[in-house]
Amino acid sequence: MTVHQTLPKSPLAEADDPRLVRSFSYIGGKWNQGAEGASFAVTNPADGEWLGEVAKLTGADSTRAVDAAEAAFEPWSNTLPQDRARLLRRWYELMIEHREDLARIMVLEQGKPISEARGEITYAADFIEFYAEECRRPNIEGVTSHLPDAEVELWREPMGVAALITPWNFPAAMLTRKAAAALAAGCTVVAHPSAETPFSALALAELADRAGFPAGVFNVVTGHAPEIVEPWTQDARVRVLSFTGSTEVGRLLYRQCAGTVKSLIMELGGHAPVLVFGDTDLDQAVEETMKAKFATSGQDCLGANRIFVERGIYDAFVEKFAAATKDLSIGIGMDDPEIGPLMNEKAVAKQEEHVADALKKGAKLVCGGDRHTLGPLFYQPTVLADVPADALILKEETFGPVAAIVPFDSEDEVLARANDSEYGLVAYVHTMDPRRIYRLARALQFGMVAVNRTKVTGAPIPFGGMKQSGLGREGARQGLEAFTEIKYVCRDWA
């Protein structure tokens, strides 16, 4: 029996299509309250307003989702690629059709500005469209035989059940980037969204249901992360696990998955450096660094965390950057400000800790530096200059609207400082010297390097990092291949 739970006192109930607002998990093609019927509350970070109750499932429910996905795997993996493509394409079309409702749901539970939320829905849908096209590609590769009277082929086959664990900062895009690739490859999916932003994932499950995916192919399980995810790490039927989140949690999942030797795809911490050289277009460098720092209110693994500026333009850069920061609008997401609330109290406390530590060690507070009067989860966009090397903010991700700016004197110096981190996701370089661009692109120990711009991501590119910023790639052809195994076939043709 399908259950539609309405939330008459919640602002989510104002959606044009109320059926997109789901409170139950989606398992085996049905909406599930869970064996124990427990729930947890979701609130709006902008004002603490109650948005609704979502089913809090148990480990037993989590295993039921794997049961459903395993049962669906064989028929799904044997579905013709063009038929999988049609379903993915329909899912994409439904996302675009309901973009406004999906964006509004995201704003209410995550807090980001509505224009950013609309952009994320389009970005999230792009992955589905891309993999709808990519799954039609032939997956047999010929290899020149090393043996007489033999033919050699390499086949790519889907791994099996894929477990997907997604974060709160991009609740739609991180799910579709993983799920579309897995489904296109022929895997079935069990997904766990952050308990802080479950409504976005459940809305996508509703649209997947409407698109016609067979029961058990795509499952979304809500609840307390350790209780839901740990059974997946221990279950040998789950062949691949994809996680986006902190490096600390990534290490834990790595250890938990060792017993069943799963394939892992991990997009972990960022701590991105920005390298601004004296020959750059100063205004452009300021504008692009503002984007890199303050998108999603700084809550982005690609966010600029360490801004290194060559000494000859250092004072001018700090002045222009601080002026632009002071002009940033702050407000609730539906008013479409440039800066919204942070996700939770822990996030705000981290801004306070990093600012206090930097100031204690000699940094200069140029602007901001305190909570905003709009509410307890709002923090002023902040600029710190002359930040010393031992400050926490230069060692840890801040994940908020605090910018740390540091002068440097030589290319070798700034390269060494940029690489002096366990993280290696993305680095930003601003210079007009083509030789320097080439040298730095080669020498920077990061999976992605952006030169004189900020936006680099998209469905056709392999997103991922080096060192402890993760394993594998998402997006592009490589994102689909991550959910496949290579089978080698050697045939005697004599």
C-alpha cells in the first residue's frame, strides 16, 4: 500500500506538487515507515522551523534494502542499455520539470540561496542525462592477442549492489552523480542521505518511481548513519561503496569495508589553496576567489581555504577582497542572498574556533569575525590577513565563510606551502605566465587544477582528488567504470 503523508503545518507543504514531500524511506518500490515506526525531526537552519518528521529506520531495515537491491540486480543488469537509458532520461526530464519544487525543498532543509539551489538541481539532473547517454556505449574492448590461435576481449560488467552515502551540502547533486553512474552501469542502488537533508533525496526517489524504475533498483534509506551504513559495510552482497564526506569518516568506512574487500569510491576533504601571482588580472583574481570562498556559504569541499597572494599585490588584493566581502548580502535562502545560514551549531563553532585561534597567533581581522544577528546559525563573512603558518585554519577545513589570506615571495615557496597538506582535491592558480601555469599544473599535488577561473566541475569531467582527499573519480566515463569489473575472455578460434 502506498502511503502519502502530508505535512500541513510545514512550509514544505506549499510545494506545487505535494507528493514530492516524502517522510518514509523508499525500499523495493514501496514507501516504508520502518519496522519500529520511529522518526526524527528535520528543521530549517535559517530559523529552526520544524519541517517534518522522517522515518528513522534500523539496521534490519537497512539489510532489507540490500535484499531488495540484490533481488533486482540480475534483471536490471540484463536490461538492454537503451532501456536503462530511457528510464534515466525520463528521470532527468522529471527533475527539470519539477526544478522549482526541488530547489525550494533544498533551500528549506539546507539553507542555501534559492539561485544556488536551482543551479544545483540543473547540475544534478545533468549527471542523469549524461549517463543516460553514456550507458549506450559499447563495453567490449578488443585487445591484440599475445597467444597464437586466440582472440582476447575485455568486458565491463556491473559490480552488483552499490551503497551510496551522500552529504548535506549538495543533497541532490551528490546523489545523482553517484546513482546515475551506478544505474547506467547496471548496478542496483541502496542510498543513505544525510539526516539533516533527507527530503531532497526522498523527492528524487519519488521521481525515480514515476520514471518507472523497477522495484528494488533504486532504494533510499533514512535514519541514523551508523545504524544504516554499518550493515552495508559488513554485507558481502554490497560490492561497491561510494561516499562523499569528511576524511575522518572516510577512514572509518575504509576500515569497516576491509573485511568484505569492497571497491571504494571516496570524495573526501578539500582544503583548497589559491595561488595569486603578481602578473594576474587583480580584479578577476578577486572576483574568482570570492566565488571559490563563499559559494554555498563556504560549505563546499572545493571551497578556497588557504589564499596565498604574492607580496607585491598583497595589500591591494586584501583591500579589494575585504571590500567585496563586506558587500555580500546575508539572509534566508528564499530571499536569494549571497550568504545563507550554516548547517548546524557545530559548523558555526568551528568558524569561531578558527578565527579565535588565528587572532591569538597574530592574524589580522579585516572584517567580520562574529555571529550574525539574523540567527544562531548565521556567521559574518570574515577576512583574516597575515595568517601565521601554525594557525588551525591553514591546517584544517573551515567549511564556512572565513577567508584566510597569506603573503608569499616566490613560486617555490608557495608551491611547497600549497602541497603541504594531507588533502589534494582542487587548487586554484591565478597568473598570466603560460610557463608558470604549466609548471604549477604539473607540480601541484591535487586531482584538479583551476587556472584563472573557479568553476571546473560538470558531468563530463572526472571529479576527484589525490592523497587523503579520496579514491577514484565521479563523473565522466571514469565515473561509470568505477561501478564495473573488467572480465578478461580468451577464446580459441582455431
